[in-house]
Amino acid sequence: ASDRPSSLSPRIVSGILRNEMNFHGLIVTDAMDMAAVRGTSPGRAAVMAVQAGVDVLLMTTGEENAVHALRDAVRTGGLTMARIDSSVRRILTAKERLGLFARRFIDPDQIADHVGTQAHWSLARQVARDAVTIVRNEKKVIPLRPFGRKRILSLLLSDTEDSRNEINRQSNPLANEQFGTYLTHLLQRRRVRLETLRLTPASNQMDFDEAMKQIKKSDLVLVSLFIKVRSSSGQIGLPENYRGFVRQLREARKPMIAITLGNPYLISEFSHAQGLLCAYGDAEVTAEAVVESLFGERRVGGRLPVTIPGAFDFGAGLTLERTGPDRAEAMQGGSFPAQLLTVDSLITCAIADSAFPCAQLAIIRDNLLLVDRSYGKYTYDLSAHSIDTCTLFDLASLTKFFSTTPAVMKLYDEGRLSLDDPVARYLPQFTGAGKENVTIRQLLLHRSGLPAFRRLSDIAATAEDALDSVLSTPLVAPPGDSTIYSDLGMITLGKVVEEITGTSLAQYVQGEFYSSLHMTHTMFNPPPELCSAAAPTEYDAIWRKTLVRGAVHDENAASLGGVAGHAGLFSTASDLALFVQMLLNGGTYEGKRYLHAATIDEFLRKKSPGQERWLGWDMKAESGSSAGALFPASSCGHTGFTGTSVWADPESRLAVIFLTNRVYPTRMNTRLNKIRPLLHDAIVRAMDRPKL
């Protein structure tokens, strides 16, 4: 009959599947407790399904009654033994193909060895990522930006009052909590300005009114629909209690992204949304795939598996390319590459030995981000929160590597300065007692003759006074005579950049590098609301008399307002990996050229007799290097006082970014000095092992 569900329809099962499509495999019913079968007795429904041509009945209600009904049908002629035998033959063939006759009994204690393995999780993650479908992206509302300033309201709608994830065996406990808990956690990790509201069938008009108030205050609304296509409901649309609220959403005319987690048909209710994203469940791996897609961390290329009547055709879907580096397969699956377990152990042991409370590690090899990992907690306190890969670290002198030197490279690249220009050409006040002979090149090589350091907080009351003090500092050696690693020289160089560009160093590198490289976690002077996202550095008992967190640790950089050529930058290992990859690529990334290869060669390859440093970067020393004994001699790198480091080799295309807060709670802790060379040696050894 035409009104029968597909599982009971001979025309569909035997006529179309078996005869027209020539399908010879197993045919399994839909759940036999579905609403469309509810008016038929379990026994009668079982007989009708087998008569239709089905081989396996799924979720029958009253199995014993179904067996008796099938036996009676054979006895009375409603079913033939030949019909039963054909299904039995297909079932036995499938079992033989799977090798089930060789091992007829399963040891329950071995289930965990075969179900939920790392390989299964890796496959599940890949399936979830491949399935994510974006069918609308007006005004490029996707991708979102981590650390963005937009006020985002996350509305979580469920069709049950206390919806839990239907897959109970999740690897993250939050994924087993109330609906949307894990999704919210993943959004919060991106450090967006987020408010979250849950709505359920128990929500009343006061709840909807409160939601509308929050919507009016928001810049963007995420509507996540934890509403299933349920076999027992008899419907696939929006529950009635939400329809009026959705009309109000439409009238609010706020930028909106609607996300379906299991029921793609619901997107037809959100024709007003600028972004429409479909996922096909609410398991842990699906939530991860959704958030990664929202933030451009993965390529999105899924296509609709169904037609949405009046809205989108079967196969609809947009392709959005990722905005970050390619990642190793092992890392995509959430595991740590086996060859690097020694590295993992070194870091965890260092934390246990109080070398530092927390760390981030990123490893690049041949255009691939092999590792992007976080370790430890913000502090040594047992109750402290664990950090993640979005935690900000004070880079200290890595600011020279990632801000000041690249800014000079860009200006050199564009012909706006020459390396042998005198500094006084751009800073007329930088004169006296031989200072007029100091060149840009000498500042980069730390051979200007400037002293290493002055405590600006003792001699300057304002940032302007502090800068004047730097620029008026006399030389302690003739220019070019000796190498003196000088923060004052890099502060001066930062001021040169500002004079040439007419903007601050922070704004210049943001515009030239960070924004288009999608380095969304990289900034000077993090705003107050992001201070909790920063790893704390030192308790300053002398000057600031507080624990320094989210403000620059370096006292001179603080005296200069937080933006200086020698320190002040905050970032994450994965953000810095983007910049390093650009350098390893010869100045390009994702089709855009940032620097010419000749400029990079000038700064990182050309070496004069007696030269102890690259231009703006450290050379790898033959002994005693923080990069260990095995990192290539052609490497360039830098370290930061707070416990940060980067080493990269253009020839082997290997780079390691290692960030810690070793100065917490005091700078007197120097255990990191012994650990860092061992870490880099372990990484280089791992590169020679197979299957990395």
C-alpha cells in the first residue's frame, strides 16, 4: 500500500531495491518502534516487513511475539520457507565475509581493545569533519575570529528538557553533560565574548523574552539546534513551542548563524540567517568539527545528503578553505605522534619538577604542523585551571623576532630603508659621541655600542620620558667594535619603524602580517577581558606589587606603555607557527607574498666573517645553544626571558616553538635552561624515525 512506511513496502524493498536497483546486500528496517508502525501489532509488523523483502528487523517491540508471528505466517502460507531461506542466506554470507565463524565467541573483557580505540576516534573525527555542510555564508559571517571583540550570544535549543548526548562513551566528560555544554566549552576556548542561553520545551514566555533582550545586546547570534529527527515523534520540523520565538528572531534582524546538530531539515526555518551550517549529530567529535568549521580551522566541503523542500537541493553546500596550517593526521585524531612521546615525557616531567607551570609546543616540518599541544596549569596550585592552545603567553624578547625585525624586513623589502642607513637619519635626536655613525644593520646585529639595559622605571615617569631616556643613552663601545646584546638597540629600532610608517609598531605589524596571516591570538597589551586567558608571569613585589598577568612582564616595556621593540608581544605557539611557516616558505603563505625571498636571504643566510648573529635573529652556537646539539647549524632562532623560544631551519624546514611561563612565581627559577636543549635534541631525533 502507498501509505505504508518504506520498511513494510514490497514496492520499495523488493520492487525498487531488489529488482530495479539490483541490490543483493542486507536490507535492514528502520526502527520498528517508529510512529508509522505504532498502530500495527509487533507480530503483524514483523511479518509485513519480511513479506516486503527485509532481511533484518531493527528495534522490534516484543521480539518473542514477532518470532511466533513469523512462524505462524510460514505455517499458514503467508510466508514461504524459500523467502525465509533467502534472508538467512544473505545473513550467513555477511557473517562469513566478516570472519565471524572463525571466532564465534567474544570475550567481553576484550571489548575495550576493539571498540573506541584511537583509530576509531580518529575515523570518527574525520567523518564528522568531512560531513559538516555550510549551505549559506552571506557577508562571510563564517569564519569567526578567536579573541574577537563581537558580542556573541549562543542560543542552545533542545527538544527535551534535559537532553544528554545519546552517545554516552565520550572521551571528554563535558560531552556527557547537558546539551551544548561541550560546544560552549569549545567556543569559550577560542576566547570570544560569549553569552550562553538554553531553551527547552519547559521554557516559557519569560525565558523567550529574556533571550530577546540578550539578542538585542549582541552583535552576532549563534543558534544551535539540538533537535533530532526522532522515530517516535512523527515529525521532522521545529517543535511548536519554538515557532513563535523563531519568528521573533527573524524580526530582530541580527546577524545570525543557525547550526543544526542532527536534523538538517530545520535550516528551512532560518531563511533569515546569514550563515547556515549542518552537522549530523551531537557527539563529541561533531561538536569539535562544528567549532573548528566556524573558526576556519578546517576545510569545509560537506554536501547535503537530503533535499530540504523549498530551500536547498540534495548535494548543496559551499566550500570554505581553512585559515590555518595543514595539520598532521595523528594530531587531527587528537593523539600525540608516537615518535615524539619522549618529548611529551620531557615536558610533563619538567612541570612536575617545577621548571614551569605550563607550556605550549608547536612543531613544523615540511609545511605540516606536526604538533600543537598544551601542558600543565596556569600556576602550580592544584586547583588551578589547565591551559589550552589558546592560552596567551608573554613572549618577552621573541617580540624582536616576531615584530621588530619583520617590520624592518618589510621596510627594507619595499625600499623604504637601507640596512646601512644611519639611525640618525630617522631619529635626529639619536646623536652625540659617535651615535651618528650607528646604522640599522648594527642595531640588528647588536653591534651598535649601546649598553644592554637601563632601568627606565627609575628614571622616567612617563612613556615619553622613558623613550627619551633610551634615545639619549650614550654608547659604551664604538659602533661595530663588539657585540653587546642590547634591549635599548631594539627599542630604538622599533621607534625607527614608527617614524618611517607614521604608525605604532603594534599597528604596523598587525596590518602587514598578523591580520592576513590569521594570527588572531597575537597582540600587544591584551584588553582587560582577555587577561584571564594569559599565563601569569612573575609576582612583582617591587614596582607593580602584584602578580603580572595579561600585562607585559618586562619592566622597561611596561614603562614604554606595553609596546616596545624588545618586548611586549603576547601570542600562542600555533599563531607563531603561522608566521614561521611563512618564513620557511620564502616569504609566502596561502598564495600571498609578505616578503621577497631575497630579503629573507639577506637577513638569515648572508654571513660576514666574524658575524655572531643573523640580522635580528640568533645563530645556532656550536655549543651551549638552547636549540641543543642536534639542531642544524643553519638555524635561526631566539629566546625570551619569560621562558619562550623559537628555532627554525630553512634547509630542513623544521621549526620548534616552545612557550612557557618559567618566571612564575619568580625569575630566579632557571631549570628551563637544562631542559630546553634536551627537548630540541629529542625532537630532532624523532624526525629521523619512520611514520612521523
